[in-house]
Amino acid sequence: MAGPSGRPRRNEPAAPRRTPAAPPVTHPPAAPPAPAPAHPDRPRQRGGGLPGAAQVPQAPDVCALGREYGGWRGGSPESEICEQTYGH
């Protein structure tokens, strides 16, 4: 008779599978040092303004503007509130 025998066949235990080792941890190279300023001998300008830019004028007396263009009379409630608020 040509067929399987009546006894179950015993399987050999499988050999444990080995996983490949993880690659070693590497750190990225350090950043290069910052470049030197383009013009180290040129003094830095104060104020940070643009070269050739006009200077901003001083703020005008807002109370005087209210009296001149707003029609406020001297001693009026509007003028008194402005004087107390802005001190002009």
C-alpha cells in the first residue's frame, strides 16, 4: 500500500529565526560655524534705519490740531479733555 502511515509524523522544531542586528546609532555631523560678518570694520548704525531714508518727524501737538482743524475753542470741554489726557 502506498499511502501515509497511520502514525502522525513528528515535525522537527523550527530553528529560531534570527533578525538582523540594528545598525549602530549615528549622530548627524555638527553644524558648521556661523560665517563672519560681511563688513566687520564698518561701524553699525544706530536706529536700524535704511540708508538714505528720511527721519520721521516728531508727533504734532494733537490738542493744537484739534483747536486748529477741529474747531475747538480754548477752554472748551474737548480742549480741556485733550490737555488733561496729552498734557499739551
